[in-house]
Amino acid sequence: MTRSIKDYFQPHGQKRALQAYATFAGGSAWSVPMKVDLYVASRVAFSPGRTDADAFEAFETIYRTLVSYWQVFRPHGADECWPARRIFETIKQQFAEFGWRGAVSLLNVLSSGRHQALMLSLMEMEAIKPNNGYPVMTVSKFLHFYNPGLFPIYDTEVIWNRVFKQFKKDYDAFRTSNNLASRAGDVAFLRNYLCWASSLAASAHAGFMGTFVDWLGDELPRRKFDALGRETLETLYATAFEFTAIGAAVAEGL
């Protein structure tokens, strides 16, 4: 019998999900070490006190990886989409209150009500690439590496075809109970996905982040673990949600 996704945010389920995620992600763009490298770059790119040259150079590392390896602009070429500088400046200006060191995280964005204000900021990213609808995948990936404590990654292949296929009833029940409507290709879908993630992260067992960071310690070379440190790793709420949700879908057989 299919479990509820909430079961995977409890101790035994979380461990099972993380084990499944480790098997799934090895050698792919979703690998743990690759993500940590980009988080290190993010700390430089968006930390106050950095020179513009140093900050933008770090952001270009994220940009190049997302464009070339993650193919965030597909099916378009990079020349048809926003350049790195415009993305960098728009994120800093429009999402200043949603940064990694800010008061809003995945644990409280739903309960705080800031998910409504976030919609206005998300709309400022709508033209990042030519698209028939809102570019959910592209925006979510850039924002994830701006603040992995708040913004989970969304894409069709892994999140829609695996997580949503397995747990769509859980998502629909959450959305209905919270009166979160959206249409296909609407920016509200990204908001709703983030809110669902928030509800799951906020209701997870008390040791959820500690278990996640302990698991990272086993998955990462020591130097990569130390590059961020335990205190910072414990703020990767969106990453912990994402790995758990994907791992849950894998564990359920998808």
C-alpha cells in the first residue's frame, strides 16, 4: 500500500527516503557533492560585504552550471534568455527579504503568510526565458541556489514524473484545504509547491534536520562538509525536503 508522503518526514521513513535518494542521485546533476559546491558559491555571491566583482564571479559559477549542465534554458539558447548579470541583479533586488540569512525559511513561509508577498517577487522573474507559461523550472533552480533554506527545486522529469505521480493526492488535499488555486502554467503553481513543501518540513519530526545533516556527513567528503559546516547545513530546509520527497518516490517504486 502506498504510504502518505508525511510518513517519510518521520524518523524511519526519512532514513528510508535518504537511502533511496543516495542511490538515485549518484553521478547525476542531483548529486549531493555538486549541490554543496554551488551552495558554497552562493554564500559568496549573496553575502553582504563582498565586492561586486567577487560576488558576481561566484554567481557566474552557479549560472554556468545551471545553463550548461542543468540546461535551465532548454529548449532555448542562452542568448535568447536573460544574461547572468540581469538574473543576479533581479534576484538581489526582488528577493532581498527572502535571502538565506533572512527571517523567512521553508519552515515558516506558509505560517508567516509571506507566501502571498512572494508571488509579487516571483512575477518579476517571468521573462527570464521565452515561455508559453511561467518558467517554473528555470526560476526554481536559480532561486534554490540563492536560498536553499526556502526554495525547493522543481522540474518535470524528477518532481512531476516521480514525486507528484506518487503523491499527487497528498498535494491536492493540501492545496484544497488551504484554498491554494492555480492554473497550468501559472506562477501560483510554484507558490503552491513551495507551500506544500513548507507544510511537510514544518510538521516533520523534531530530529528531521539533524538526521539529514548526519546523512550528509556520510555522503560528503569531509572537506565539502566542512566548507559549509554543520550550522549552515542545518539551514538547508528546502534541500532536506527535496531529497526526502524524491527519495520517498524512489522508495515507493517510481
